Amino acid sequence: MAARRIVKAVLVDLSGTLHIEDTAIPGAQAALKRLRNAPVVIRFVTNTTKECKRSLLERLRKLSFDLNEDEIFTSLTAARNLVEQRNARPMLLVDDGALHDFEGIVTHNPNAVVIGLAPEHFNYQTMNKAFRLALDGAPIIAIHKSRYYMKKDGLALGPGPFVTGLEYATGTKATVVGKPEKTFFLEALRSTGCHPEEAVMIGDDCRDDIGGAQNAGMLGILVKTGKYRSGDEDKINPAPYLTCDDFPQAVDYILKDML
């Protein structure tokens, strides 16, 4: 374990850490309330691309989680920011539930491909259209490249394999904007007024949550819920600062040893 630091900001993953679809991780709501009573700034950071921020907020509030929209930083937000910076007209290869977060973006005559988790659109015809655009020079913007995620009925493929397929077929590299990219974590942290060395990240994805946060200078606490699989903590170097059974245990540790 690394040397003790004083924590002023806590970044929290959502899916797999606080909830799995419409089911909360046991004790997570109460743990979040305890964390809110501590002298720390909280931000929720997520690679979720199947629903817009507004729908995600509604889902979490129905599960009795206390959070506000301006506390959530999503990879959809990061992708939209990049599209606007580049003045791109994207082919939006995203789930219909995520389209709200791209409202107002011009998409006719596309000159870029934005790809997220879009199970209903990952068919040959749509992927081939994206392939042809990229082959003609359109940049590929990957909202994230997660390998898989946890659903109620088990693990499911993330967008990573489909992004990698487009990269392989076109001989190009996608620009990735979500976790584990360093810029994603630093942008999420910017509104807290804290430095990376004053922050800790809690998540269930060893590579994307913990590896990405630690690469950005934060500490990472891995939780054994969601997509976690035995031995995940050995898949990154340096290893997670700490591995806990779940979010409530991670919060207990922070309140006891990191403040």
C-alpha cells in the first residue's frame, strides 16, 4: 500500500460500484450519505453510454441515491466536448437513449464516427457504414473502450471490441475520451478545485477506473462488485492502493484512514 495521503475529493464510479442496472449495491445509499457528511468533494464519473445523463440521474434517484446532475461527469459529455472542439459532424453510433446528450449537434453528411455502447446498432450494415467513413478519412471517436460490463444476467460485451474491430479494419487508431484516459479524470476533477494527489477513485473496473485514475496521479480503491473478477487487482502496475469488498467498505476506510 502506498504512503497515506489526505483526501479532499472522491471520484465514484456508478455502474457496478453503486448499482447494477435497477438494483443498488447493498448498503451503497447509506454509505454515500456517510461520505457526504465528510469534508470531501464528491464527483460521479461514468463510462455509461446507453443512456443520457438525465435518464441516469432519474434511475439513481429512484434507487434513493442522493446526487445532483452537476456532480455527474460522463464519457458522453467528454465526447460531445471533443466533437464541438473539432466542429465535427458525427455519425452517432450510440444507443438511442444517449442521443439527448448530443442534442443540437449537426449530424448530416458525417465526417466523423462517434461510437459508444450501442447493442441495437451493432449490426453489419451500420458497422460497415462506419467502416467506410473511417476508411475515407473520418476520425473515429470512441466514447470509451471498455471490454465488458456487468448486467443483472451476467457480463456483457462493451464497446471496446467493436472499436478495436474498426481500428483493425481501417488501420487507424480511435481517439478515446472516457475512462481510462488521463484527460477524462483530470477534467472530472477540475470542478472540485482539488489536485490529483488529493483525490481517490472508487470503482469496480481495475483497468479503466483504478489504472486510469492512478495514471492521473490519484489513488484507486477497487471494489469486488460489478464486473470485478478474482485476480483483477494483479492486472495493473502499480496495483490498486486498496481492494475492498464493496462501496460501503471503501467509504468506511476513507472516513477512518484518509481524512
